[in-house]
Amino acid sequence: MASDKSTVILGEIKCGCVLRDPVLQAHSEALGSTTERKVQLIKGGLFLGSVTTAGMLAGFGTTLAMAKKKNPGWFNKGMNATVTVPESGASLALRALGWGSLYAWCGVGLLSLMIWKVLGVHSLKEFRAKMQSVSPEIPKNMDTSQTTEQFSWENLFKSK
């Protein structure tokens, strides 16, 4: 029997041990692969988040620059409060963005909660199964016999 030296981590304790059982070796390798998957998932999420943030900032900056270039007088008028308008355009826009964001978050949350309660599910697995049973199946690969048929909405939405 071949023995492989492996490091086992239990909470804060690291232990170097020899794994002689192939089942234990496979389990140790599977644990390593799940942690690698979690790390890869976190790295992917951070990458997508940073790309999204960079895109949003670039879009906002470009729009702001275009507005200032197109009409600098009106742009400067909106940046500062005046006697006739006690609130600047920027502060008004930020306030509107705050209220709009609050309404959007609350609305989506309320809608999600209502759908969750109407379906009567208690976990995400149940929700997924319920939605898969309710929604039509989308074929992954189109057969050549189906592509020659004319498109119809009835075929797309017919139940399972």
C-alpha cells in the first residue's frame, strides 16, 4: 500500500498526516477541489464586479463630459445654487437618485416576496423546481427537422 503525506486543517489546527486509505485520499482531494472552486467563484465575482463598476464609471463620466462640452453655460448653472433656485441641479439629482434607488429596491423586494409567498416555497431549491415546472422548456439544441418548420408561438409555449 502506498502512503501519501497530506496536510489536514481542522479549524485553526494544521496536522501533517499519512493517508493510507484511498477513500480518505479521494475525500481530501475533493475537499481541496471544493475550496479551489470557492476561491475561483470569489475571484470571478470580484472580476465581474470590478468590470461592471469600471463600465458604470466610464459611462457616467462620458455622459457628464458630453453634457459639459455640449452646453457649458447650462452645465455650470446647474452646479451651483442661485437666489432663484435654492438647490443646485447636482444635489437635486442626487436626492432623486437616492429616492429612486430606495423605491426600486423596495419594489423589487416586495414583488419577490409576493411571488415567493404565492408559490409557497421555503428554499431556493424548491423555488427552482417550481419555476422549472411552471415555465416552458427551452431546447438546448435545435434538430434539423425542427429548424425546417415555420416558427410558431404555440410550439414555443406549449406545456411539458
